[in-house]
Amino acid sequence: MVKRDVADSGEAQFSDAEIVDEVRAGRIELFEVLMRRYNQRLYRLARAVLGTDWEAEDLAQEAWVRAWSHLSQWEGRASFSTWLCRIALHEGWARRRRGRRMEPLEAAAERGDHAKGGDRDMREPASPEEGAEGSLYGAEIRTLLEDAVGSLPETYRTVFVLRQLEELSTAETAECLEISEEAVKVRLHRARVALQRELLERAGPGIRQAFPFLGARCDRMVANVMARIAGTGS
């Protein structure tokens, strides 16, 4: 008997509430649909709180397990995704307060193999569908942006991730973080200002290399203009 991929099934079109009802009724396999729907959001939020890939993955996994264990407690007053994010946030904040840095053995081994590259080596590679030059450029830009976002204070970073990366509304972000909408607006503004400053500082003297027009392009321009000038002569 071939096992059906629930992620590709019709249930993937169900609302969160419908899936939760089905899971509560015993269709445990549908929990995978929720995970695939919100894994990236949960990971991004966890990383915004704890700052490293391995901690974020561990926290996201723990949040999912806790969500499963307390699924009967979700009453629908907040959206499922908001409820899930709150679970991750509260656990992440608690870990940070406790100074919990108990690295899993698998992560420790991998980090040891990539000690020179640091946490950056554990990031997702660029899409192989891009051209070689585009992949390299895209990976460099992504690394620059990730490092700059990572340098933000956690209070700004979480707002930035939810508003800019996950594209939640101001109201949804405020509900997730349990702060006012005005606080979300202020933190997002400050995050953007700090991010712009950080990106410019990281670019350094290299910023002067932006928008190049040298070599063959310059030669072509010179040749075209000189040809037009020559054509207007008497």
C-alpha cells in the first residue's frame, strides 16, 4: 500500500482550524500539514530570539511538540499561527533567561567540522536553479542581510522578522508579541534605520563600487558617442 503524501493531498487546502479539528479527531498525520505551513515562520522567529541556527531549529522543534501536547487548549480566540508563535516566543525567552546553551551532540559535531566558517556554514545553500554567478551573488547578498538583521537588538529583530520577512500585519505582529500596535510601528521603524546603517557600515569602501560602468560598457559608450559626433560634423 502506497503511503499518501499529506502535504500534497486535498487536506493541504484546509484552514488551520479544520486541520486541528481533524487531528483532534485522530488523523494525526495531518499535523504534518500545519508543520509544513508554518515551519519557516517558526524557525525565523526562533532564530530572531536565540540568534543561532542550531538553537532556532531546536526551539522550533520543541514548540511543535508543545503545540501537539497542548492542542486541546487552542480555542481559536487567536489564530493557530499566533498561538504557535507565542509558544515559541515564551520558550525562547525562558531559555535566554536561563542562559540555556546545551548544544545537541549532532549540532556540536557539525559546528566542529565548520569551525572556521562559524554558524554561517549551516545556512541553506543558494538555489541550484540559479546561474553560477547569480547563485554566488545571491548568497553573498543573503549573507550580508542575515548578518545585518542578526546584529539588531532582539526586540527589533523579532518585529522585523514578523513584519518584513513573514509579512504579518501590524495587528498580527502585536498579537504574537503581546505588545501594542504602536510599539510594533516604533520598533519596526527603528529596526529599519538601524539596518540601513549597519548595511552601509558593512559595505564600507565597497559601496563606491556600486553601479559600475567600466571596461567594455565604457568603451561602447565612447564609441557610440564619438560616432554620433563625427556624423554631425560638416
